[in-house]
Amino acid sequence: MLGDTGESSPAPGAVGISAVFRPVRAGNAFEETVERLLQVIKLGVVGHGERLPPERELAPRLGVSRVTLREAIRALQQEGYVESRRGRAGGTFVTYRPPRPRRGDLARVAAGHGEQLTDALTFRMAVETGAAIHLASTGLEPAQAARLRAALEAVNTANEADYRRLDTLFHLTVADLTGSELLSAACTDARMRVTDLLNAIPVLQRNIEHAAGQHAAIVDAVLAGDPEAARRAVAEHLEGTAALLRGFLA
């Protein structure tokens, strides 16, 4: 069972990322709850060792009963994605770690995507540049700007083991700050479509250093209220990621 004590709270990464906890459709509530929780876990919104939001918060956010939520959690526990701990500091904790890339992993994952890879990269480019343009156009409140800077600091100081997860959170934070649940959900979906591919390639220190400058350029453009600069910064960053994927697939 999920922890439901008064002490429980969402993991730091989960706070404010509303799209991954949006309501599921009623027709396949169990299956979609499993899918939604797997998104949360695989994207690293709640990372290894962190606690999922308590049952009393998570069930209404997903729009499902506690019985359905418990069944979904039980299925994930059986597959080794989470574990339940009892007691005052208990709850449901993520045990999943993305596998370390091995030679041939990217080709195997990409083979399952086929022609969908180009489509996924195009989709991601469209929605993430759109989110940055909107954010730069509308401006941020001080608390929102602080949250964006914190996400930048987290990814740009991450070690290699945690880099992919914090990079994901940076991009989802940009989308979430738009205040549009539909846009945030689209960006979450776009990232999910390429996350297995990204996890199948090694984390290169030179790429991390290059991406750090691009991340900073995105934040600078948004905070400066420059939509065109924000679009260019996001496009350059995503084009670099696409080039890296194509390079390893070649």
C-alpha cells in the first residue's frame, strides 16, 4: 500500500509537474494508472529512492479509486519498480534504475520505433519550442523564475548517474510553468517517446558541458522575455540531441 501518514509528501521532483499526474480515462482505469505511474518512474519525475505522493493525494489526482491505485502499485511492486515500506516514514518508494547503456542497446530500442523516431523528434521540437516561446512571451512571477533557475542549477550540476533524470525535469519544468495542462502533457508525452532511446546511449561528459550552455541560454531567453531567442535556444538544444541519437544509430 501507499504510505498515507500525515508526514508523507510528494518527492521533490514531482512537485509542480502536473502533467504526469493528470486524470486517467475511466474505461481502462487500472491499465492507464499503471501506464501513468510508469511514466513518472521512467522519466525520473520521482527518482530512485524517492517516495510517490501519498495515496490520499495521488488517487484523486489520477481520478481513480484507492482500490485501483493499490492494484496498480501492487503490479509495479511485483515487477520491481517500487517497494512499500511501513511505519511513520513509510510509503511507496521507487526502486527502478534505468539500465546502464550497453553496446547494441540503441539499435535494439530504435528497431522497435522504426519510422516513428523521426516523427517523435519532430513532435518534440514543435511542442518544446512552443512552450519556451509562450513562457518567454508571458513572463514569470518571481517564484516561477526561481523554480526555473533551480531546475537549471540541478541539471547543470548533476553527476552522470543522475543527469538524464534531471535533464527531463528541467524540460518538463519549462512546459509546466506555462500553466497549460495540455501543453505540459504534450511535452511529457514527447519526452516519453524518446526516453528509452536517450537511456540507451552513454552520457558523454562533452555533451553535458555543451548542453549546460544551451540550458542556460533557454533560461536566459525566457527570463529576458525574448520569444525568438527562446525558440532558437530550444531548437539548437534539441537538434543536438537528435544528432547524437542519429550518430549512435549510424
